[in-house]
Amino acid sequence: RGATFAEAVPELNSAESLLSSWQDRVSLMSPKGFRASVQDGRTALPFLRQGFTCYLRNLENHIPVLSDLLDSVAAQLGVPRKYMICEVFCSEGESGVAMHSDYDHNFALLLRGAKKWTFSRNTHIEHATNTIIGGDRPQRDQRQLEFATSLPLPDKQSDDAQVVTVRGGGMVFMPRDWWHQTE
């Protein structure tokens, strides 16, 4: 299915090509927890080459076939379409994203390469409404800490964390509120 997807959405066949034409903001992330954003894909390209992960949101607004795909997936899952978006993480070499938990469910399809996921249940905060950042790093929304059942937040995965390496064409389902990080 990954090969079929790549054929159906050729805009995603090259990170450099996608970023070169991307006109919206791009978030930059690193395994050490660095987060910033730049105005567009061209500005993000040097960061991609330096090992940062470039994160693009709402691709369905720019690539019509992705909007059609989300319509189909929403219908198959019985989920209102308005709750589904398409995001892309572009990375090269030794990059990744630091430990965090998301407030939504995620299906991550890896188009090329390999990605190591480390994940564990988040017993510190449940039912967050924004991304939760592990450790003492600043939160996107400090009010999320009001949902905490225990503090401080961990700065590394628990001893029972699971590790899986996904290769091109593979998919990961990440439930909401689970700690995860990638390399």
C-alpha cells in the first residue's frame, strides 16, 4: 500500500521537492527537544539538511488527492471528516522528535527509510487537549498541567517502553496520550 500511496501522491516522493514548493509554516524539531518554526518550506530546507525534522500540517489543503483520501478514510472509520488532517514529517539522517504525547490519535505511514519509535503509556496526564512535552521543557499550553495526575513529568521513557522500527510502507497507530519519541 505504501508504493500505491507514493504513486498516487507524487508530491510526497521527495522531501526537498515538497519543501521547495511549500508556502505555509514549517515546524522544526530535534531529538533533543528543540522546537521552532519558519515561514515556509524554502526557509526550512537548510534545517532539514542539518538534521532537523520538518513538520508540515494540513497537506490536504494543498494536495487535492490527500483531501479525497481523507474523505475515504473518514467514511471507512466512521469518523467525521472535520477531525482528520494529513501531516508530514520530513527528515534525513540522524534526526527525530523528542518524547511527547499527542492529544489525538495518529496513524503514521512511513513512505521511505526507517524510523525507530519508542512508546509507553502516559500515566501522568490523561485526556489532554494539547501536546504534552516530557520533562521540564516548556509546554505549548501550561494549562495542560492541570490535567496531571502526577508531577513532575518524566524526561525519558519508562523501563517498560516498547521499541519498534518501521520501514517504508509500514504504519504505526499511536493512541492519544501515549508518550512517544522517534529516531
